[in-house]
Amino acid sequence: MSGGYDLNLFTSPPDCNFLCSVCHGVLKRPVRLPCSHIFCKKCILQWLARQNTCPCCRKEVKRKKMVHVNKLRKTIGRLEVKCKNAEAGCLVTCPLAHRKGHQDACPFEQMTCPNEGCTVRVPRGALAEHRQHCQQGGEQRCVLGLAERAHRNCHHELRNTWSARQERSGNLVLSLLRHVRRVHRTTNLIRRQLAQLGNFLGAAQDEAETILEGSVVTEV
């Protein structure tokens, strides 16, 4: 199998210096030999398993002398590529280094239905709708063994769990209400203080205007 990236994966033809001489794909995990020739790591290891010479210059190669070319790897990682689901309709392009991250969230990625007994594969974006109508979705099987079932009352445990959750929800609502009341009281207090401040400023302004008018009359 080819060790490099398929040329059709890229949005534009990659530079010829980024190509592996063995697989003719874009270098994946590039390594440099002592003779300065660079290949995909997988390609050169498969080659050296058959013969210990460089595929280009035929010089003898020792595996210990191979060096990972991380700078070149990062440069290739910035090349723009298409989504692997492009033929299915995905139009997203991204740097090669981010392709896996997009694939993990791509709505066109084919997913297997998680319901036990269902083998249907649908795009990730349609999985939720499929599960709503999945014929296997309503089947719930007990995972306990026969010995465990004899000593456990699942209905009783579920009822206790539900009651505990209801109690926690009630406490949370009460706490939220108390917080809302505190905020309401604080808001009313601020409004009263602002009203008092407004009255004080209004009175001060009236007094200042009265003093100013008296001064003008005196001068006249």
C-alpha cells in the first residue's frame, strides 16, 4: 500500500518536492537518508526490507542514519485538502493537519447506528433522525446476569434514583428562587437610592439657581 497521501486529496497540485519517489504520493511522515533523499517513512521501510540501498541513488543505507524531517512535515500539514466525504457532498476544505479533526465532526461521515441489532450506516447529520425511527431503538435488554437479577429489584432502584433526582431538582429550584429574590431586593434598593440621589441633585440645582438669581438682582 502507498505510504503517502493521495494527490487527489489536495485542492491544488502539491509542489513536486513534496512527492515521494517510491509511492509518488505526497510525503507522509517524511524521513531523510544520509544521501539527502527524502521518502515516506512507511515507503522506505518497506523498500529497505527488500534491499538496503537508496531507491534513487542506490547508495547503501543504514536505518539508524534516517532522520525525521519535522519541518517539512509541518509545511505539508499546512497544505489545503478536501474532506474525505467530498464525493458525498461535503464542501469543506482545511489544512491537512486539521483533516482528522474535521472528519470527527463531518455531518457526511458514515456512522453505524448505535442501537443493538441495527447494522444500518447513515451520515452523521442524519443519525439522530434515524435513531428516532430505528426499529431496534425500542429494545432494551437487561445487562445483569441471572444471579444478579435474583438479588436486585431494578424497579425499586429506579424509583429511588428518580426520587433522588426529583429532590435535587427541587432544591435547585428553591435555591434559584432565593437568588432571584435577593437580586430583586438589591435592585429595588438601588432604585430607591437612585431616586433619593435624583431628588437631592434636583434640590441642589434649585438652590443653586435661587442663589444665582439673587446674585443677579443684587448686582442690578
